[in-house]
Amino acid sequence: MTTYNPQNVRIKRRYFSYLKEAEGYSEQTIDAVSGALARYEIYTKHREFRKFHSQTAIAFKKHLTEQRAQRSGEKLSKVTLHSTLNYLKRFFHWLAGQQGFKSVIQYSDCEYFNLSEKDTRIAKAEREKLFPTPEQVRHIIATMPSHTDIERRNRALVAFTFLTGARDGAIASMKLKHVDLGKNCVYQDAREVKTKFSKTFTSYFFPVGDDIRKIVTDWVIYLRDEKLWGNDDPLFPATRIEIGASRQFEAVGLDRKHWSTATPIRTILKDACAAAGLPYFNPHSFRNTLAHLGETICKTPEDFKAWSQNLGHEHVLTTFMSYGAVPGYRQGEIINGLANKEPDEPAVAKEIAEAVARILKGSVKA
């Protein structure tokens, strides 16, 4: 049985190079595209891409809707269907413009990868995001032990995520020099820190409590003063693994190097949540926590704009739209509370309207 097609392999390499160099897509996205193409090739038994036509797209789409996820055994979700078919649509649309394919693949044929309007709406529907309350984060941190170097690192890592709102990929690549305790900030330099879209910006410590800041401060001081580590050493070093007395690989302390991925950070937080008796909150969910905290603390549009920038957002609407949705339980509290609330003074209502208008205007200009 054919397991690959040499011509397809060559054209995929060209496409992946195009996505990386011309479109600037990340390796993670390219891997997802590769997975979608693999599904398609398995279905067509690695038939040449040049033999693609609209009926192939229709048949594959039907086939995909009948497939089941390996882990759950359930049919593939609408989100998975939508993303897989979208990757294939973009690929064949690109292929239709390439030399040697222009005469055999029509741009219009790529549209047959589209899901129905109903399924597309289901796939794109916004779902309530699970994120911890500030009290839950503090509980997680409070229950984490801090006796060994590894335990101290893990606790400081979770505290740092809450204190700065930094993404896990950025945290894994940060060095000691990126933290300025005197100015209460973190310099996320895209030349060395893996920030989203390679943006360089400064994040000041969020006002989440002096005790949280102290955990981070003590960790930085420990690495500098007791471990005698320098500016270019990792802020959160990897775990050193050696063969122990039992002739098994064991964690024996800190290694003076960065983690290669952010996976260990997610594992640390997953274990910490379980130990605290809470569901797993991924590192990114802490950004949602901070966004909602900002809605409570910030009193003026300028306050929230600064809060938004501190999360690395160029546009304040990104914070509102992506992170600022009101949780379902809070939505009910607000609506029920409005039933017994006196109408605001006209001047106050006008002031709120003008403030929102300034935010929108400023975001468009930005």
C-alpha cells in the first residue's frame, strides 16, 4: 500500500516554506496544516494533488464528518471539521495559482470544502472560557510546597504567571535580566523572549498582592545571590535529570538551561491545580483572570487602556472582545441587580457613552 506520493511531498514542502517565510505562520500552525493534509492524503490513498476536483472535496467532507476522535471515540467536533477543511481549502487555493496546476485546479472548486452555514456558526460560536478567580489562584499558590529548589521554582512560576500575565512560551524563554525588581516590571524582548507575534513590550507587575510579588522577588534574589546566576541564565530553569541510586532517572535539582517548550509549565500548573482540589486552569487562563480583574479595578478608560497594554495588547478592544466577556454567573447577577437599580443620572450616562466612544476611536486609530 502506498504510504506517500513523491510529487505531493515536494509540493507540500514548498507550501510549508511559503506559510513560514511569506505568511509568517508558526511551527504549531504549520503542523496543524500538515495534519489536515495527511488526513486528506490517507483518504485519497495518496493520489496526486493535481487530480483534485470539486467531487473529491465533497466526498472527503462527508468522510470527515463520519470520523471519530481517537481519544474520546466521539465524532469529530464542528471546530475540528471547520479548521481541517479550512486548511485544505487554503492549500488548494494556493495550489491553483502554481505553475503546472493552473490548468487542472479551479479556484471555485476549493469552495466545496466549506461547511454548511449552520455548521460554520456552531464551529465559530463563542463558548464561555474556564478561568480561575483571583481567590482560586491564590489558593493554588498557597497549597504549593516550597522546600526544595524544584518546588520553589514551581511556586514562583505560578506566582509569576499571575503577577505578569505573561504567556507560557514567553516565560519558558525568559532570562533573569528581563526582570527589573526595582521598576516592578518585565521586559519582554522579542529578540530573546518568545512573545506572540514577536512583539516587544514591557509588562509591569499587576496589583495582585504584595505576597505574590514577594514570592517572585525572593525567587529572583535566590537565583542571583545564592545560586550566583547571571543575567543570561533562565528565570525558570529546566529540571536536571540524572541516574539516581536506584539506577532510575530522577529529578535532582535545577539545570542551568531553559526549557525547550512550554509543556513543563502546563504540567506544573496541572499538578498544582489537582493538589489544590481545583479543575485544571491552563497558564493562558490567568490572562482572562487578569482581564476581568482589570474591569473591576480600572475606573477610567485610560486605566483600562494601560491595563490592556500591560497584557501586550495593542488595541483595547482585543482585551474586551477576547478576554472581557462577562461570565455566565456574573451576567445573571448583573441583570437581576438591574431590576432594582435606579436609573443613572443623565450626566453619568453621557459620560459613560463618551468614554466608550473615545476607546473605540482610539482603538481604530491604533
